[in-house]
Amino acid sequence: MTRIAKATRGRSRWWLSVPLLAVVLGTLVLVQGAFSQPSGVRKPASAAGRLVTPTCGASVSGSVTLAADLTGCTGDGLVVVANGTVINLNGHTISGTGVASGVYNIGNTSVTVKNGAITGFANGVSWVGGSSGTLQGLRVFDNVQIGFYIDAKVSLTGNVSTHNGANGIHVDVHTDGAAISGNRVLSNAGKGIFVNTQHAVSVTGNVANGNGSDGIWLWPSSTPNPGEFSLTPITASGNKAYWNDKLGINAGPGDIDLGKNLASGNSSAHQCENIVCSP
């Protein structure tokens, strides 16, 4: 009878260990899952682009995130060489010695540059030759000539262009669809925003203060270039222009005023041309 009781107690203790074993196995499965998630599921932030320590004049393609500042460039800072390139400055600064461009893109489409500062070049950013894409969250300042030089179908959104030697944003596009929105152009030596084109450009919700010429200048090219389409009006709405040395907003005949533009304190008494501006 004693042996039977002992055997029974042994079997009972074995069955009591089964729930504990299940817990251990379940924990192992969860741990393994945490380190082997499929692509696209809760990736770490660095997975948005390979982390790079840049060098001046580097050719950039793919998706990259800067790991450090890039300083003292005697030519271009970074050169885009492929469609679909994404450059996340990651809060860092690209600086030069007064020549070339901080970021240069010629002819590459669907390119994004974002989240950092560019200073000390001839032009902060140059996008030309049929390029397209997005410039967002950039601070471009103290460049010898232009903050943003754009001859491209680009979305220029939420940037700051200040204390540049000529225009803060200079747009001279040869295709429809550029959008200039939510930018701040401050204390540039020339015009805050300069748009000169035969093609559709929207200029919306920008702030242009304290520039050395017109705050916002929106005139279509007087004569189409060979092979281009006829004039397409520029549209403007919700912009603010204060304390500029000429007009607050200087629009060309035929531009489309979508309303809610504000201007006051500019040197020209009538504040705006060919567009309605409230104080």
C-alpha cells in the first residue's frame, strides 16, 4: 500500500509540472518571434535608411540617413544619382565654402531630402533637369546666392530659407505641378519667393518676412520657350508677407488669387499687385 501511494504521489507531481512546461515553451516562442519579425513589422527607426557617415561630393542613391554633420565642402555636398533616392539628414548640417550646392539633383525623379540644415554654399539646394520629388523640413541659410533653386516638379513643404544672398526660394520650372507650401522665407537679400514660369505652380500658406525685395513674386515668363505649352496661371492662397523692401506679394496678370493672402508693413504703399491682400 505504501509503494502504491508513493507511485501515485510521483505521478501527481509529474502532471503538476505540465502547466509550468507550457509556460516555458510559450515564452520561448514569444522571444523567438520578437527577434524574427517579418519585413515591415515594427522595424527599428534606423531601418528607414542605411546609416552613413557622409563625405563631401558623395554620390547618393537608395535610402540613407546621415550619422554626422558634413562640413567644409569645397564643391557639392551630396549629389543625387538615382531615381527614388531618399536622404534623411537626421537633424545634421551640410556646410560648404561658398561654391556649388549643398544637395544637387539633376534629372532624377521621386527624390526626397528632409530633416536637416544646409549652409555656406553658392545655392543651398539645386534641383534641375526634369527632377521631381519632395523637399521637406530643411533649414537653408547663409548661402551666397539662392536658398532653394528649383527647376523641377517638386513639393517644397515646411522649410525655412533665411539670410541667403539672393532669393530664398527661386522657382523656374518647365513642367506643371510644382507646389510651394508652408515655407518660411526670412531676411533674404533678394526676393523671398520668386516664381517665373509658363507652367502651373501653387503657392500656398507661406510666410515671407523682411526680405530685401518683394516678399513673394509670382510672374509667368513673358515668352514661352520653344516647344513649351502656352501660359498656365500661377495660383496663390493663404500667404503672409510683412516688412519686405518692396511689395508684399507681386503677382502677374492672369495669376489666380484663391484668397486669404495677407500683407502689411511692406515698403510699397499698396502692399500687393494683381492680388487682394488683407492687412
